[in-house]
Amino acid sequence: MKTFESTNPAQTQALAKKLADLATVGLVITLNGDLGAGKTTFTKGFAQALGVSDRVKSPTFNILNTYESGRLPLYHFDAYRLEESGAADQGFEDYLGTDGVTLIEWPQFMADLLPNDRLVMTFERTGNGADERLITVKGLGKAAAIEEALA
């Protein structure tokens, strides 16, 4: 597991760029953290680094936003609204580990669908400042190589 300190949104997006540069087809990244922890900030930086030209926003009301204008398709889930209903039988598994990269906010509500090979990220406010975060990255299975490649 690797840990990164971020004192502002630009640093969070710089980490996102490093990961986007390492991203390959089929990568699944889970984004864990409370509301306002930096998950969407990370996603915006990741999408920009992939070359996504569309406006990136949290898919809270849609559950899934798809962006196809970058070097890889990007599937961005916000599973928060699945807390009651769950993700089974909704077709979401069609996006996991396929032709693009999948980012999942609130992955605990899609736990049954998560692949064994994935990058697990956790965003925590440190309390030292409004924008200060501790971000951990852990690669599971084949995604461990991406964790290892992070500087």
C-alpha cells in the first residue's frame, strides 16, 4: 500500500494523472471516502489526463456516467444510491473490467460485483486544513503492478 499527502485539489489531480498514465484496458479503481473527501476531484483529474473532453461531474443521480472521448473509455459510477437496492441484476457488471477504465465511488454498495483485480483508493481528510487529504492506493491481484509503478 502506498500513501500520498495532498494539500490541495491540484495535488490530488496530479496523483490522478500519474494513475491515468498507468491505466490500461479493464482497470477498475474503487474510490472510498466520505462526502467531500476528494473522490470527484480525483475523477476529474483522471478523466482530464485520459483526454476526456466532456464536463466530468459526479453521477449521483444517474449512478453511471460514460465518457468516450479519451484514450480509453471511462465509466464513472457513484453507487451511493444503490445502498438500498444493491447493484445486482442492473447490468452494471457489463462495465467492470471491459474495454475501458471503471472508477467507482461508494464501492461498498457494489461489493458483490467488484473484481478481484482492482486498485483500491481511500481518501481521508486529515483535519489539518480544508483541502488536506491522505490518499492510500492498494493494488489487488493484477492491479498490484500499477501500485508498484507509482512513484
